[in-house]
Amino acid sequence: MTDENRIARAAMTRMFVPNDYVARRLVERHDPYPAYRMALRARPLFPFGTITAEDLSDGLDRWAPSPRDLDTDKIEEDLATIERLGGGFLIPGDEHWPEALDALPNAPYGLWYVGNIAQGIPDPSRAAAVTGSRDCTSYGAAVAGDMAHGLAQEGICVVSGLAYGIDAHAHRGALAGSTGEAPATIAVVAGGLDRVYPSGNADLAAAIRANGLILSEQAPVTAPTRTRVIDRNRILAALAGVTCVVEARTRSAALNTARHAEHIGHQIAAVPGSVHSGHSEGCHHLLRANNAFLVTNAADVAEILAD
């Protein structure tokens, strides 16, 4: 029988968005399972602290528009689905729960995963996020691949987002450099793990599952959206001791990942590029404004982690 806390947290990955203040206060006040039952209207809910009756009424409208999709039987189906996919669902207190996520002000309620969990999720001191533009240049692709390969050779896990461009080159470089002694790479994605997004990276995702992990705070059958991409960036940043942006335009989501890293006290690094290239404008901004380390190779990134 699946324990109530796990059921509740799995349900919360469907019903609560990460920055829902009322939901977080509800869970803190009542613990996961009672809060889950209250959100389903199966238990009475009363104002508390600074949370008013109006706050709770608005929350109930947000959380359970279709309660039948969130009852225990449905959530157990989700848990069975992820097991069929060769994965599972991690919650705080589990052996492999990455405690680094607890530093986030809006930590995920749980993590769905597929892949090889036996080696665990490395401590941030042994993990580096390598990310950047989807429409990268050949320069960015080469730097990302070489950097990730070198990091993996040193036993440092490369964390990225499975997107086209820099992310994909980082994952491939890490897989090529894997020593087999630790997870070569971890992908943090923005949708359910029952399908690969983008679909063009299906072969890459299969290779990651065999040699590392794919993680998501989203339950199976959840579609990736722009908002969920932005939300997942905080997880990517928390898992890595340093976030390295290889190429990024000024409005790139990779800069959002760097901001999350800075907010929780993790290091930021950026690769310089041509002053004539728009693909490097975001990196140059980080170097000017955010006290980011200037890096050019894996050894530079590894040195930041070692300090």
C-alpha cells in the first residue's frame, strides 16, 4: 500500500503550482496528507495565520477543478505509470531525495524520475549545470560539448534541460565522457515523463535514462509549457553547485536559471563570445552585472566547484 504522504505529494504535483503561496502555507500548517484532503474539499478548511477565508476560497477554485482526476485511485495510477516507465517518485526523506532542493523557497513537492537511480543524485559540489540557447552557434555547440565531456571525465555530473541547442550538446558531451562511476548527466524537464519533449531528442533521452536520470516535478501526462520551463529552471540551478551559461541571448531562459542559482547562493559562470554575436549578449551581461566567473573550459568550472 502506498503511504499517504507519498500519495499527497504526488497529487500536489498536479494540483499546486510552485509559487502558490496559499498552498504552501496550507501544507506547512497541516502536513501533506491533511492538506491534500482539504484541497479536495474532503475535509473542512478554515482560515489560519494570514490566510483568509477568501484566500482559501480562491485556492479551492484553483486546486481542484476536476476532483475525480486527483483522488487516491488516480494518483496511484500515476505512480504505477512511472514504475512501468522504469522510474519512481521521490519525496523529502527518501534515500535519494536531493536535499539541495530544500534550499529553494518553493521546493518541489516531489520529483518524478526515470533512469538509473542506484547511483543517486550527486551533491551540488559534484554537479555543474551547463545550459544556453536553443538556437546555438557552432561555437557554442563545440564549447558546450567539450566542457561537458571534460566535466564527466572528472566525475562531475552535468545537469541540463534536454532542450535543443546547448542543452543537448551538453548532455551528449557528458555521455561521451562518462567514466561510469557516477551519473554522467541529469536532465530536468518541464513536462510529464511519459513522453519526450522535444520529440527530436528521443534518442538522447533514451541514452540519458541508461546512464543517468531524467527528472520532473510534473506528473505523467502533463504537457510542458513556457511557465513550466521557467519553473523547472530553479530545480536545475539547485542541483548544481555552479550554473554555466555557454550562449544566451538577452531574453534567454538560461539567464533565468542563473538568477535562480544566484538567489540560493550557488555560483554562476559564463562563456565569453564574439562582441558581434547576439548569442553571447546574455553571457556578457552576466559577466558585467552578476559577478559571474568567466570560464572557457571544464577545468575552469571544476575549479569553481572545488573552491
